[in-house]
Amino acid sequence: MPLALVRMPTYRRPDLLRRAIGTLQAQTFEDWVCEVRDDCPDASGRAMVEEIGDPRVHYVQNRPQKFMTRNLDDCFLKENPYKADYFCMLEDDNQVFPDYLARGHEICTQQGVNLCMLSQVIEHESRTPNARLGDKGIFDDVYDERTYTPEEVHLAIFGSIGVSNGALFWSRNMKGSLAVKVDTIPTLEEYLRTALISEPVYVSRERLAAWAENETSTTRNLGLDKGWLRRELDLKASITRLQRAIWGRTSPEAKDAFLAGEVLRIPRSARIEALQKAGIAANGVPGNFEPKAVLKRNAVRFVGRAHSSVDATLPRVRS
């Protein structure tokens, strides 16, 4: 039977770590191993892994500490000490539903792809008494259920992020790597991962996992000593830099299809707004802005600084 390797970044959330591992133990696809990558200097996750006592769960403590973005990114490296056939990443605060691994394997086999994305629902107000699962899939307003070319997926950064880390499921035969491999910043890394997709990807709209909406507890990363406004301006400047580069590499046919709404389900208003904010001129894209929009765009343009990880990643982008 094929083996699936699930990499799980964690940091001082033993209750959620137990829950995440429990969702793996409930999988209908039983041939998996899990590598818990603990970024806590005190190795606080080790006790939970030992308490669970599942021989399929392997504990790794990061030495030195990698911090959030690097620890997460390393889950996409192609190293394979377990000789696994398939891979995915499950953050400690997220969940996978019982058929997640089975459907990932089935889709790759039946659709003849090395990479697929399995839709997630959002867990709202995670870690509070009001925690609840939403009833809408994160891809509902972005993708249809079909195989997309890399170029089509890249265009999703105009109005969306494109990928979700916990939605990606891939084969060891996948070309290239989804790991950014350079220091970057939260949120931007998923945009960069979208751009790194270099072969067809099947998107499933089945809601097979849950993503926790708790941004305030997941911003632990080097460099976040900057103020909120500076971080936001730098993030937006980085996204703009990536968007302009992707648009410049996109074929005229794909641009026309995207503008006509034939590629993605992203609402026209969101697609147009993304192009405008990036300062991209295209047929049917108005050049005029509301005064408030002009101020925001100028703040990003003149104050925001694109992160170096964008230019470091661009040479690896292939359509």
C-alpha cells in the first residue's frame, strides 16, 4: 500500500496537537506516518506525542528554533526519510476529516496528477467557547472542480491567495518543490507557494479539512517587531511585486480568458480591484480610483517595501 507522510508544525499548543493527531488516527486511509515538528525550545510537544503513543507519530524538535514561517515551509521540502509516496501538511491547530488522505490518493491516481488541493472549511473563533465550523468551502469562490494549469492557478493571486497550505496534497513524483526555501513573512509565503506550482493541479471542492481562523495567535515569527501598519504596507508591496511579475509572464490568451471570467470563479469586482491596486493596465480595467483607494495605493507604492523573498522566488516560477 502507498504511504502518506503528514508533516505537522507545532508550538506550545498541546491541546490542539492532540486534536490534530486524533484527526489523523480517524483516517480511513491508515497507511500514514506523521512527523511532528516542534518549534518550542522546551520541547513541550514531546510529552503529548509520548502520551498518545502511536508508533506512526514521530517527534522532531527544531534545533535551533526555526520560528513559524520557516518551520511551516520546511514541511514542503522534498526530503523523504520514510520513503513515502504522498505528502501533506497539517498545522497543529487545523483538522482533517476522515476521508482526507484517501481522497487525496484517489484523486492523484484517478486524475493522473501529482498535485491536488482539497478544500477546507473555516473554524471560526478557534480556541474559544464559540468555536464552530463554517459551511462554506474556501475554494467555493475561486475554483471549479477540475484540473488547472499552473498559469491558471498563478492568476488566482488576483483576488485570492491561490493555495492554502493545509489543502495541498502531492506525490513524490511532483516536479520541483513547494518549499519557498528563503526567509519570508506570514501570509506572503502562501502567495509565493501559489507561484511555485509548476504542473497541473486538480482542485477538489469537497470539504475535507478545517482551517483555524486565529491569526492573532499564529504570528510568531522573526521580524514581527515592526508595527502593524509597517507590516501591512510591506506585505501589500510584496504582493504587488509578485502580481506584476506574474502578469508579465502570463500569455495573452490566459489574460483575456481571466479578464472574461473564464478561468476562475473570483468575482469580477475582486479581479479588477486586484489589477488596479497592482497598477496593471489591461483591457476593461478602469484606470480611475476613488480618492481613498488612491491614498492606499500611494502608501503601498511609496512607503511599503517588497520583501526580498519575492525576487528570490521569481526565478523558480514556471508555467
